[in-house]
Amino acid sequence: MKIWNGYASEHSSNLVMIGHFKEVRDAAEAKRLLNKLEDIVQNSPDNYVYDPAPKDRRFTKEMMDLVAEERFWLTSPADLGQLLLDVTVRQDGNKITVTTDEIDVSIFLKVMIRHGARVEVYSGHDYSNIGISD
């Protein structure tokens, strides 16, 4: 279950992020990594509670093991809180589409770039005529 934990105006951004990968397998690998990260964060009670001003946030041993295994050194513990928010991630062939009302989406950008994507980001409010399947 995803929980909305904010009270500011940035929770209405209607953000759309589309990663265009060279190969379907690259998109699948990015989606797999996002799923693994999300699974660990979702199943780590109290370790990744969203806090806009984290003080001493650190990776859990399980997360550090995953970061090392995946050689994904681009992320930080603060990025992982984004995986707790209301975000939809879909893969369609060689594309991954992320839709959310959040503005903090660096974990998704980092994973996509790590797997070789060209990424476009736009407001669904301003570009509602662009279909996410285009």
C-alpha cells in the first residue's frame, strides 16, 4: 500500500516521465530493479518513512546488499522514500512510463538512466493531449 504523506502544493504536479530504451530487455531490467528496490523499501518498517528533512538516514543492510549486488551506486537513502509514494510504473515494450502527482522522482530517473534510457518528463496538466502510449 502506498501512502500519501504530504500537504503542500507539489502534490498536484500530474508528472509523466517516459524512459525510452534501446532494447526491451533494458526496460525490463530497469523495471526489475525498481521492483526490487520498492519491495525492500515496502517491507522495511520504519526504515524509509518519508521525511522531507532526513537527519541520519542510512541504508539498511538488506538495501546496502542490493545496492552492491546491482552496482547501483547512484542512489541515496533519501531517494528511496519516493518508492513509498503513490506512483504508477508501467512497462510497454522498450518504454517505461511513470505517472505521479509528486515532483520528487529522482530514483526513477536514476534507474532509467542507469539502464540507458532517454528520458522525457512533462506535466500532464500542460500536455494532456500527449498520450502516454505515444
